[in-house]
Amino acid sequence: MSDKHHLRSRFEKNMDDLVRDYTASIPFDRRLYRQDIAGSIAHAKMLARQGIISDKDAELIVMGLVSIREEIEGGKLQFKAELEDIHMNIEARLAEKIGDVAGKLHSARSRNDQVALDLRLYARHAIAQTNASLKELQTALLDVAEANIDVALPGYTHLQRAQPVLLAHHFLAYLEMLQRDVERLKDCLKRTDVMPLGSGALAGVPYPIDRVSVAKELGFAEISRNSLDAVADRDFVVEYEAAAALTMMHLSRLAEELILWSSAEFGFVEMDDAYATGSSIMPQKKNPDVAELARGKTGRVYGHLVAMLTTLKGLPLAYNKDLQEDKEGFFDTVDTLNNTLRIFAAMVRTMTVNKERMLQAASDDVLLATDIADYLVRKGLPFREAHSVVASLTRHLIEKGMSFRGLTLEEYKAFSPLFDKDVFAITVASSLAARDVPGGTAPVRVKAALAEARERVAGH
Ligand code: ARG
């Protein structure tokens, strides 16, 4: 058993090794070292400003902390499980470096408000990273949409060919989903950007501290209003994880489409070799593994959200050790989401768009059935009747193994006298152009939507 340290001075026995490892968070909260050191530096400076410790002591503490950060970044600090967590590991190292003065850093502070601060600093950083990655993917979607502005493909409902749409319109749908994700994260930031230090263990601290100046130093928008809530609150973790779950759901839908589109049955896109793998026994295979894995990883991100909600459910105020369970799921969510976004941006950018296959599929003239019904409506037929005329026309074509294109005007007229030779002007292009409404797939609308989306993405 390792050395007893001061946290155990109340106890007669040392901790069992298994219990030590069970309760330690250092294997994963070491990731918070930068936030922990930044928070401690701000705290030490404030203590000196308020005359709670001397300027000289604060200087020593700050210098010590800066050199510990360098040690950690150089891989030179050995973390110890018996020191439980990142906070104790850094504090113990500080004591080795500067002696008893190190003990003054923890005046007017508890690990409970310290860990809340560290996690909020980390979450703030994670939100910024995720927003940057969302922007990267949005930009890639816009670039591919613009490069293929003349490409139409079938739009589907029930995965059945429905009406032609522009590929750019299709990608702009994903851009909107990601835009909502950006806004959700921005909103989550408001409740994350709150400084909890000064709450102490749970009740506040009996020192003349200046919380607002610490918040300012660390760039927080505001300070927490209730000490009990501040050390017990992990809503911001739940909010990030919920936003992440939604983004992963969006990415999973995109993944699913790209996987389908990569199949021989669709043949709409081909992933670049860097984003696909081969099969160990079937030499012809090129699997869209990256997209599949992203679809699969969506499950673990949902899992982290449910795990966090479950951990918080029924927890009495204020801090409880259960809260230590907030970190692994959160870190994994941040990593999974940010990596998936970045990889998707590159994957979308490098995939080959098979324009010919898309246009060929779009020229399946059953896609024009609605337009032919709309044609009859323009000639005065109520839409429901027009629908039924075109339905019997379609049934006739299927029986004969024909398409609209093969019909003569006489054949059209046999189904409705309203048909005239201008029915032949109905094409994929006319179908697209006709959907000239805000949010529609008419090329003029899509071009305007692209320009507008560019501006929105540049603005965040
Ligand atoms: N490692 C702990 C955590 O992650 C830090 C806070 C510990 N506080 C306590 N009273 N034991 O939650």
C-alpha cells in the first residue's frame, strides 16, 4: 500500500488497493489539468489581491503551477492513483516544488467548487471546438452543393422515388440540421459560462473573496448565484450531451444515405479510398466503413446522455461522489462528436459524385407524375381528380411496360380531354423550376439559399 496522504489523516487504516483504484478519477480527469491550473492561478491571484495571502506567496504558487503545467505537457509528471484526482495530484506536486506555501492555495476553496469550475472551463472549450467542426462540415456541404449545382436526383419518400430535387437542395437540408445544432450549442454555452468558484464545499466560504474578478480573469460571463446549486449542478453536461446526441443523429442520417448511395443499387457516390476499407475475403468490396462507424457511434453518445441523466436523478444536494461519473461519458461524447464532424467534412469533400447516375435516376419519368397532375389542375381539374387520372395513366404505363415519354397525345387524351401538346413540355427541368417557393428546389431558390447559407455559416 502506498503512502498515506493528508486526505486520509482522519482515518486509522489505509485504503484497500482495489478501493483506491475504484474511487480514483485521475486516469480520466487528468485531461482537466489545464483548466485546473488556470483556475488555481486565477484563484491564487485573487487571494493576493484580497490580502488573504501575500503577493509573494501568490507569485510562488503561480510560478509553481506554471512549471507543473510544463511538466505535464512534457510527459514528466507521474500521476498517482492514491492522490485520487487531478486536483490532489497537482496540489501535491506543488507542495513538492514550493513547500508549505502550496497549502495556502486551497484557502477559500474546496474540490467541489474546483471540479465544477474545471468542468465548466472544459465544456466551454468543447463547445467552441464543436462549433468550429460544425462549421467545417457545413462549409464542405456548401462546397459540394455549389460544385454540383446542375445535378438533379430523385427525392424520396418512403425510400421510393418521389419528385426530382437538386443535389444542392438535398445537402442544404443537412446544412439546416447542423445550423440548429450550432444554435443549440450557443444556447447551452449561456448556462455553461457561469463561474462557480467561491461556493466552497457547499455553503460559500468565510473569506473576503472577490468572485467577480475571478470570473473576469477566466473570461466567464457571470458568477453562480447559489453555492449549493453551483457544486451540484451538471445540467450543462446534460445539455452538451443532448445537443451532441442530436448532432450525431443528424450525422447518422447523412451516413445512412451515403452508405445507400455507395451501393451498386444506387451508385450515386463513391467514397475516397481514405474513407473506405476493403474486405479480407471479397476482393471486389469497397466498404463505406467511416460512415457506418459514425452511424454506430451514435449509440454510445445517446448512452452517455442517458447515463448522465440517470446519475443525476435522485441526487440530494449538494456534492455527492456520484458526480465524478460525469466525466468519462462527457469526454467520450466530446471526442466522438468532434472527430466524427471533422472526418465527415473531409469525407464529403473528397467523395466522388456520380452525376450521370443521379441524372439518369432523376430522368425516370414516374417522377413527373405529380407535375402531370398539376398540369391538369392548371387546365381546371380539381387536384383529387387529376391525381386519379394520372394514377390510372400510370397503371396503364406499368402494364404496357412504357413510360410517359413514349405516350402520344392521342393516348394522353384517352385519359383526359384536357391534355394538349404542351404536356410534352413537362421535364425534370420544368418540374424543378416550377417549385419556385421559399424553401423549394427551383434552381433560382436553391442558388439564393446557398448564398444565404454561406453568409449564415460565415457569421458564426
Ligand atoms: N474527483 C472528484 C470529482 O471528480 C473531485 C471532487 C471531489 N470532492 C469530494 N468532496 N470528494 O467529482
